[in-house]
Amino acid sequence: MVIPEGGPMSSVRRILSLWFPRLAAERLLRAEGGAIGGPFAVVRDSGNTQVLASLDDTASRAGLVVGQPLRDARAMCPDLVTRGSNPQAEAAFLTVLRRWAGRFSPWVSEAPPDGLLVDLTGCAHLFGGEAALLDRIDGDCAALGVSVRSGIADTVGAAWALARFSGQGAALARSGDAIDQEARATRSRAAKRRHWERGGAAPVRGGGGAAAARIAAPGQTRTALAPLPVAALRLPSDVVAQLGRLGLRRIDELAGQPRAALARRFGKDLVLRLDQALGLVPEPVSPANPPDHFAVRLTLPEPIGLLDDMRAGLDRLLPALAARLREKGRGARRVRLQAFRCDHTMQPVEVGLARPSAEPDRLRPLLLMKLDEIEAGPGIDVLRLEAHVTEPVHATQHRGHMGAASDGAARMQRADGAALDDLIGKLGARVGLEAITRLAPADSHIPEKTTRVLAAAWSEPARDWPVRPPQPRPLLIFPPEPVHVAGEGATSPRPPHRFRWRRRDLVLAGATGPERIAPEWWLDDPAWRSGVRDYWRVEVEGGARLWLFYAHGGEMSGGWFCQGRFA
């Protein structure tokens, strides 16, 4: 019985490496829809300069290379169009390509920033063999507008090397006799005497080669890697340069050297990469875990439109969603209910929770408040419930008898907190969670900075408030408002007998103070540029109690101001 190569009974591990050399540039070209004309490049910051990170085919034919400074590229190609690099968007695009590569094998992993690894063991025969598979990949990527180079071998390192270096020979090391170090006239004459102009073979543009050159037959990994440069072993550039100066430019030259001497000279990483490529050290392919989706749906045999029917459907969906959340140790933070109508339209309603939870009793009241907003129209035939924002929920471990009392007190506090969280969730369903705030202590001696306003749904209640200040603070504190004082009282640090505030003439009845507060010298607060303040608790005729201060002056002129009002 003859088993085809890569067939279902083959036990040889086969790895496919996909390299997208123009991923960043072609992502933007796809987004622009071909609106960018001429050479195009993606640039990134490297130190204090900008360098080319990715090029399209036109820019490469113009002689530009990745890693070249942008100023040099502009001099070579004045009409070059550039865009800034976006690593997050490029990583998301690579994830999209990973999902596309799942049609060839279920075992796909990402090799950032521009590669994929696919375990093809037992899968190639489904596409007519490995060569036909590479042809199909090339065709699919051409239809997607993405350049790809691929390689297949028994190991991850060998497949990676074939995808990037197949068809390329080892470059000569730079030395004192390099043509770039000779005189300008000598270089210009030597540039005219290229070997292919004297009858030699022309270089391969792109280095892709035929499909056979990108495939190492089973058991032939060493033979396929032998003519490739040492850079194909995923080595740092400085190590490659050192090996080139020693005359070790190809993998077969490096593989013939004593391992102990290589490890002493260049470190263990060099030997590890070589052994991984040759299959002496295993290197697994770890597929990316699919994201967790917490959603359930209910398909109805007949369309519904009554509120009671929607409540009954919700009661069937909530336990199933809660079970999925508990299985993964997650709690819902935002929940969306989607009602699909018979006329192929959909209306969603969404609620948020102050604390993540997987308890149906805490989700149901919030969703019931939103059911009135759903218009049934011709009838609802599908209900879908999704927890699209989740957070981890950690279980609480109970202690022994010695901690029973403290555990009981903690349970009471948790019960009170759960009630408060439910209240915040119900109010947030009406006015929005962002509109519900709470105060928290702040580390500052400035009166208006002693508290912070936080969103109640995303903060914990403060339990340890600082000690009360030595002097009472007003119930209402507002930004300082000028107080008009006539005569010499405007420059006196003693409270004025008569003053005008908010278009009212007030007469002093009593004053207590002063309390001197200095600004925070390590911060430049525009409100405190008037210098040190002396605060007074002032009572005026009529019973009003105000909080006045006298600013001694600094970058701004001083004077009297009112900043608060006591109850």
C-alpha cells in the first residue's frame, strides 16, 4: 500500500510558515481602497529618527529597503507617500489572517509581528498535496491583496527559514576589501561590471522561488537548510555579523563546527536555534485560544409580542448565560438583550452593573426595566442575550471556627455592598452609570482638593477617611469669588467691617480665625498663584456664615475672596 506524502497515515510532523513581508503597508492600502498612488511606505520612530517599517511593491522596486532612514528614502524617491505605523491595528490584521489560515489546519498560531505558523500534519492531502496547498495560498493572498511567502518543513525553524530565505544565497561579509570602502571612482566602475551583465544569472527578485524550493521533503531538513545563510536561524544581527567575519556564512558551514566551541563563543542561544531548526530540540506550535463568547439565544416557534412572553423568554435565557459565566469564572459587567423581529429587524437594549456578577437575580431586575423600550412590531421570533463585557469573579474561601465571627461580619458587609451595587445598577439603567458618583478622600491639604469625585460603578467605597482638620470646613465649597472692600480694609489682613459680595452689602457681626494655608509649591495651580491664604469663619448680620480668606499676593495680586458657606 502506497501512502501519499503528507497523507492521513503520515506520522511525519509538517509545519507551514507564512510570512507577510508587506503586512503593515498592504493593510493601509486595503483600507484606502487603492487611493494611494505611487510608492508607499509605513514609517516608525527609531530613536530620534524615522525609519521605513514596511514598503509596497512599487517602493521596493524604487530601491528602498526596510530599516532605511526616511530622510534617505526621500532623497532617493521624492514622491514617496508615507503613513505612521499602528502596531495595534497591525496585530489585529494579523489575527484576521490567522482566522483565514484556519481553513488549512485547526492548529494555527501567530508569530508576531508579520508571520503565522500552521501545523499541517495530516492536512496537506486534503488540498492535493503540499505544492498545491502553497499554490492555493498564493492565489488566496493575491485575491486578498496581501503578499505572502511560505515554507514547509519538518520543524518550525526550518519552515521559518525557507519562507524568508529560500532562493537566497549567503551574503559576503564586509571587510577592508569591500567595494563600499574603496574610492568613489572605483565603486562607480565596479557597479557597471555586475556578474549578470557579464553573462551570469540574474538575481531572483523577491526570493520567492518555485513551490518546490519552499518545501523541504520529509526527513530532508538538513539538506534544505544547508545552502541558506545563517540569518535564517533567527539569530540576532550582531551574531550573524560575527559569524560572517569568521567565514561562517551558510548553515552547513555552521552545523559542521563543534557545538561546545560555538556555545562558549556565541552563547547557548545559537546552538539552541540550530538544534531547533534541525529537529534535535522540539519546538511546539501553540495555537491561539479562541476568545470566550458569552451569549445564548432562544428561537421561538411562533412570534411573540406581549411583555409577559418576553419576561418568560428572559427567565429561560438568564440561567443558561449564568452557567456559562460561572464555568469560566467570569461575571457580566454589561449585558445586551437583542430582539429579532419577523421583518428581519432587530432592537437591542443594554444594561450595566456596578459590580460584575453571574447571578440571574441581579441581572433580571435590570433587564426587566428595559423591556418596555422594545417594540414588538410584527412579532419577535428570536431573543438573544449576550454578556459582551465581562470581568473575572474570584470565589471566596471559607475559614475555620476561629474566623467564624469575622466571616459573619464580612458577609454582612458584602450583603450591604451587594444591595448598594444593585441600587447603583438600577439607577444607572435610568440615568446612566456615569452620572452616579461618590466622594473619596484625596491626599492634599488644600481644602478643595481633599476629596475626589469618582464614578460609583467603577470604584470602591472609601472606608478609612482621614482625621478631621483642626478647623471646621464649610458644607458648600465653591471657586473663590472676589469680595469688594472699600478703603484701607482692602489691604488689611483683618476681616473688613463692611464688604460687598454677590451684589449684596454685608456687615460683619463676628469672625473666627485666621487659619493659614500655603499652596502646594511642587504644583503650579493657577487658582493658588495669589500666594498664602488666611481663612476666616465670618458671620454677618442676618445670620449668614461665610468662609472668607485674604490672599497675601504672589504671581497674582492678593485681596479678599469668599470660597464657601456654612450651614
